[in-house]
Amino acid sequence: MREVVPGAKRMPEAVESAGPSRSLTRLPGLPEDEEQIAHFAAIVASSDDAIVSKTLDGVIRSWNEGAERIFGYSADEIVGQPITTIIPLELGDEERMILGKIRSGERIEHYETERVAKDGRRIPVSLSVSPIRNEQGQVVGASKIARDISERRLADALDVQNQRLMWAEAQGLSILNECSSSLWSCTSFDEGMQCILDTMIRLMRADMGNVQLRDGPVLRIAAQRGFDQEFLEFFHEVEETDECACGRAWRNRRATIIADVETDQAYAPFRETARRAGFRAVVSTPLMGRNQEVLGVVSVQFRDAHEPADSDLRRMELCASNASHFLQRFRMEQQLRDSDRRKDEFLAMLAHELRNPLAPICSGVQLLTLKQADAGMRERTIGMLQRQSSHLVRLVDDLLDVSRIGRGKIELRKEPLDLATVLSRAVETSRPLIESAGHRIAMDLPSTSIKVEADNIRLTQIFVNLLNNAAKYTPRGGNIAVAVELHESQVDVSVTDDGIGIAPDMLEHVFEMFTQVDQSLEKAQGGLGIGLSLVQALVALHGGTVQAFSEGAGRGSRFVVRLPVAAIARG
């Protein structure tokens, strides 16, 4: 049975029973013309929007197919039911407000709210509600158009999200740009490390962090923020095999995320330290140099469990790249500064060393011109001139050798040589310097004859330089020892002294050009700081290696030359 709003005119039967319009009832004020009515009914039926009419008591009187598509109720299910069927309970006051305005004849345009579908889904809608009047102009109901704005809301949300992402990216790029500018103006290494760490903490919105740099087989903390001495001592040295975040980042050469240290089983050995330090999550990323070399690791920590977004990790990677470039640039600049300093020291040492023999040579020449110089004085003067000239020649020869090696111009004349004979000749050459300093020298040579394929002059020069070096840097009355140890196809020759020794930080530099353990001119014992560099180059030309060992300053030195053996003659 059809329901008709009281006081309304009856719709023509053909229109009322038409399929698309079967749920429509005739409302007051509609035109009588059947063609217009049919046209209006078709518009209502085909609309994508929900077009609904209701009484002033909120009872649904009509329900088009658009409403069925949006809310899920068919007309048979919903017509005659209260409109509150599709209104959330907490929005009941909203519906009363709307009906109040309709009763007063007001129209409501594009009011955004939510309605509930049959399956319980919340649907955002935009409502336009108009009063329905009878022939006397009285408001007898309401016509409502509800448009589903889910897609628009989603688009708006995505737009807001995109705007937030764009803002975050812009802010991140600004922070990175600020970091890059700061790094270029840093005047010290520590300042640069702290700049890198502060930038990383800002980018990741972390609570604390640290930078660890690689020092041989371990990582050491170079900068930190937010940690106490206990933490710093616990992570004083981290190895590549450690299961902490920085150890994993070093080992795997990629960012490592520990979202919750309490649930990460491998992190168990470090968990108590993390609790006392006050962090729950940690992200570590390696600082990569050339050829995939790990220069260090930057770690940031969070007080709560945390897993960073992909965008955060991208920005962290960019910051790590900036940090790696700074590290490599600073080290290169430091090497250049050290090279310049060594060259300056070398020039000063060269002037000092050249003046030493030139001064007595000049004095000797003047003595020889004196008429009152007797035969004895002349003989002593000539001897002195010969010694000083020989010293001057050795200095110049060393300089020439450095130049020749640098240009690859040294040619070795190799032949089978008895190693013991070469060492004896080297000792005899250095003996005047050794004895003048009151040193004692001991030789431990094997009973077997060991043959090496070598250049006689250059191999002797290697051991003379090492013996002279030991004599120069051993206090008067010291001990020097030469020993030979055979290892199958190789032989080790060691020159050991109990002199001033070598500091640990100098061990890796002693073979560099222009390097001296004691660089003060007042304590210089002669030489230009190129002797050990020549030794290393000449040993390499013979297919061997040379290493320096020392337990520290004041504890003596040991230099070991390893050469390939040509033949062994059993005695």
C-alpha cells in the first residue's frame, strides 16, 4: 500500500508504479503535469546522491536508489523507519537542530557530518536539507540530499598527508643544508663531529646519540650527547662482531634498527646498559668511505620503542653521506698539513745538517791557508775535511736516492750474496758511529750460509741505515744487537736497541718521508729523516718487507727486515 503525505495531491498511477520511482511518494507542492512528474521522478531515481524525504517527526517517506547504494538499505526496509536509523547516537542533537531549522522554514546547505550504513560503516556526507511545504505554505516535511564525500575526504586527507610529508622533507633538507654549510666552516675535527651528531639527532627526532670512529679493529666514541660515564666506558671499544646496533651496522654495512631493545634477543648483553642509559630503541648507520670502507658509525637513541619511517632513514643516509665526506676531506687536509709541516721541518733539518759539515770545512780551508800551520796541523785538518766531506756526500746521496726512487730510476744489480758477509760489512761501516757513542754491539748469525739475491751496495745501505739509526737514538753506552732468523724460504734480520723507543702513535709513521722520532734540532743526531723511508723503499725493491716494533718511549726499538732466501748452504 502506498503512503501519501497528508494534504498532498495524488500522483498519476503510471508514474507511481514506475520501476525506478516505486519508492517515491507524492509530496505536497509537486507539479500536476504528468510529463514533468515523470521527468522529476527519473532524475531522483538516477541520482548518485541519496535523495530522501521525511516528516517533521523524522520518519522516512521516500528513499531513492542513490540512498540504497550509499547506505545499503532498500526502500522496503527503510521507508517508514525513523531517520535516526542512519544517524550515529552521539549526533542525535544534530538531527534535532536540523529539524528545528526546517520547522522554522530555513534551508541547510552543504552541512558536513557522518551517517551510518547498514553494515555499520561510518560514511562522511554533505547534507542539503530543504523544507517541504503544502499548498497553504505550511512546512510539512523535509527533503534531504546526502552526498557521499568519502573520496573527497580521502583526497583531502592524502593532500594533508602529502603536505606534511613535503614540509618534513623541506625541513629535513634545510637541516641537511645547514649541516653542510656548518661542516665547511668547522675549524676543528671535534666541532665537525658534534655538528654531525646534533644534525642526526634533529633529523631523527631522537633523544640522544653518539658518533664512533673506526680505530683499527674497534670503534671508539668521538662525540656523544646524553650519556654518562658508565655508558661511555661500556662502549669504549666496539668490535665488528658485537651484536649491539653499531656493531651490526659496521658488519652489515647498512643501517640497523633495533625498535625495542627489550624484545631484541641478540641485544641481551647490552640491555641493562641501555636501561640505565635511558633508551629503548636505537638506529645506527655506517659512515662509508671509498671502496666500501667503514669509517665509523653514527647511532641515535630513543627513550621509547620506535621504528623510523622510510623518509627518516633516507634523511639519515644523506646526513651519513655528508659526515663521510667531511671525515675524508678533513683527513686529507690533515695529511696535507702534516706533509707541509714535515717538509718545513725537513728544510730546517736540511739547513742544519748541511751547516754541520760545512762549518768545519770552511774553518779547515782557512787553516790550510795559514803560513804558520805545521805539518801535523795540516794532516789533522785534511783528515777532518775528508770526514766532513764524506758526511756531506752521504747527505746528498740520500737526497738523490729519494729522488731516484720517486721517479723509479733506481736499478738494482742483483747477485747471490752471503747475508752474513753483508751484515759484517754494514757493522764495520757503522762501527765508528757506534763506538764514538760508547755503544756495545752484538751479532747473532747462523752457522749456515744464507744466500740472498740482492744488490750488494743497496743491501749494505739498508743495514747501515738501520744501524746508524739505532746508534743515533740510543743514549750513550747503550746496546745494539743484530740477529738473523731463518723461516723456510724467508729470512728475518733484526736490528734491536735499548734507546729512546717509539711512541705508539708514531709507529705507523716512522717510514714516512721526512719523519723523525725526535724532531728538535737541539737533539738531532744527524740525518734528514729520510733514512727509514729509503730503507722501506729499498727493501721493497728486493721483494721484502720491513717493520718497526717498540713498547713505547724509552723502551728501545726493533726493526725487522724480511727477505726472500735464494739458497742455503749447510755448514
